[in-house]
Amino acid sequence: MSSAPGGPRPPRRRDRHGRGIRGPLAPSHVPIAKSRSERFDDFVLDAVDRLKPRWGKQLSAVEFAVEEVPPISHLGDGPGLLTGEPIPFGRAEPAVGKRPAVVIIYRRPLEARARDRDQLGAMVHDAVVEQVAGLLGLSPETVDPGYDERD
């Protein structure tokens, strides 16, 4: 079964080395199958879920998002080392008109500072708590009583 030159090719059954089509390394339901950004998104969702029992009404109209890095406009005149200001882990934007309030967490600055996965989860939770506290006009300790008990 050959195709005419220039015509459509039949689908390949094997790769060019004869080993067959490669599939995923792990089933999709196994945690290792998730990318770093998907695991980070899960940390943010977990942090929000931990706040909902106490602040669900206030957070119902808040959207949560993840961005890779802060926009240059939020960094001031240069990198944090030169200006003395740290690179932010997130930002909160209050509701304006029909646009809902938004809490944005920056993935790369948090990943760069975390030693391991557990510390990253704790740092993400703290960043979410800090941004929610700023949005609600409260202290982080009020939003999460265990906030200052961590390292």
C-alpha cells in the first residue's frame, strides 16, 4: 500500500528506529505526570481551598491566577538586587467596575527561592495569604492564624 508521490502518507506505526510510537512515561493520574507549572497551580488551588472555610464569602468574587514572572512595570527601575526591593511573589488588584478582584501569584520567583517541594507549597500558601490580606485590608495573621508560625 504505497501512496502516490506528493500524496498523503499513511500514519506511521513505528518511529524511524523501529521501536514503536513512544507514549507518556507515566499514566495521567499519577503525580509524576504533571508538569512543574501544573504542580504549582495545584499549590495555589490548595492554598485558596485552605482559606475558603473561613473567607469563602469574601473570596467568592475573587479570581486567582498564576503568571510566570512579574511584569517589568512592577519591578521598578531594575532587578531587586540593584534597587534594594525584593522581587514580588504576587499582586492583588481590587475589583474595578465589572472586572472582579484578582490575586496573581508569580511562579518563577517562588520556585527560585524554594529549597524543595514542601517549602514551595508553604511559600505559595504564604504568598496567597499575603495577597488576600492586602486585598481585604487585613493582616496576614488575621487571614490565616498560623501564618507566622512557619519558618
